[in-house]
Amino acid sequence: MTVALAQRIGAEVISVDSMQVYRGMNIGTAKPTTIERRGVVHHMVDIVEPDVDYSVADFRVAGRKIIEAADGPLIISGGSGLHFRALVDPMTFAPTDAELRAELEAADGDDLVRELQDADPQASLHVDLANNRRVVRAVEILRITGETPSGRAASAEAEDVRRYKPELEFTAIGLDPGSDLEQRVSTRLDEMRRGGLVQEVRGLVGRMGRTASGAVGYREILDHLGGRSSEDEAFKAIGRNTRRLAKKQRTWFQRDPRIRWIPWFEESEQRTERAMEALS
């Protein structure tokens, strides 16, 4: 529907898929081919090598430059909710420090939790203290900026984000898969397997950074290629993790009151017409 709509209104597309930014990661991300794009310009696709840990902060900076430079309509399309909101909402991101991050990742998790709670007794209200990755990031921000989780949550920007108050005006349209989600995941999984996902990942071994290698579809095949699972086991794991991710994305977007939902089961032409109505 995205390409058909873009052709109707003369728009370019900004992909908000966190993994389509990586060159060579095509099958596992369902990246649209040149033919499927039908001449429509797609931004934020194939912009970095897979060994780069491309953050949502990097994505926001690059995406905002595209928006600011545009002289025509844009369609922001994709399933990465945080990346979508990073483009349209007032979301700024604290700085990072690779050396400090490595130090914190090697530290004892309980020590980091204590450090965070000593600085902010209410930290558990804003950070999942059982999630080591989130604790590491919170402590990293604390050490670099002095900001506590409670302090960041109380900011005017955070309040605008919670209220879904946009920084840029837009019309949001979502496709609701309904009960068809399970079948769509199964169909996509079969297509990826037949399309050569294992071969694609094999060609990327040794060239993937932490972010790319952690993507659903890629980490499971990397486990298989590393001898930790069979191919069948890997694809079963991809199915489970894809369903889990899809449900998480669906929940994320359904919280957003700005989105007008269109049922997926309708014909493509009908969905495009519904989208045109929403834009009018």
C-alpha cells in the first residue's frame, strides 16, 4: 500500500525499519526490492554497513535532515515504533560513550542497580531493574550527564511524549492484521527460507555488529551457523520471536491515539482508497 499511495500523491518514502538501514540485510528484513519500489524514492534504506551500531539517535538526526530538506510530501512507513516517534515527536537522546558502555556492560549488574538507586530512589518506576541493558543505559546517562531516570521522566519533553504531542504535523494510518497475524508470519517465514535467508546470513558472518547480529531472523540463523541449532530449530525460533515482536509492535502502535486503523484483510486497492480518504 505504501508504494501505491506514494505514487498517488507524488510522495517519497522514509523507512522506519530499524534493520533496513543495513546494507546486505535484505531477505530477513523484507526490504523492498528495486522492482517493488516502482520508482518511488525510499530513504533510510541501505545507508550503513552491518558492522555499524546505528542507534535511534543517529536515525533521528538523519531522518530529520531528510524531512527538513523535502520539497514534497513524505510517507513515513515501517514497524519500528520508537524510530517513528523519534522522527515526529520531541524525542532527544542522551549522549553515549563507547568506552564507558563497555565498562558498564562488564560490571556486576547488582552494583549498577545499587548505584542507580542510590542516585535515584524512585528509579524502579522508570527503569526495569531486571533488564540489564536498560540499567546499563540508565547508569551511562547518569555518569555522563548527571540526569536520573526520575529527572528525565519529569521533563517537559517527556510529558509531551507521554501525551503524544507531536513536534511535526502528520496524518497516521495503521494496518491492523487482526487474526491474520499468525498466518502472515508463517507465510513470511516460508518466503524467507525459500528466498535464501541462510545463505544471506552466511555471507554476512564476521561483518555484523552487535545491533545487526541481534535482529530477529539473523541471530537465530547465526546460532544455526555456529552449530548451536539445526536449521529447522532456527526457523522455529524465528517464527516464535517474530510473532512476539509483531505483537509488541502492535501494542506499541495501538497506544497511539493519533493512528487511524485500516483492516489488513481488505484488497490492496481498498486499503489505498481508505488511506486517501484519511488524507483528505
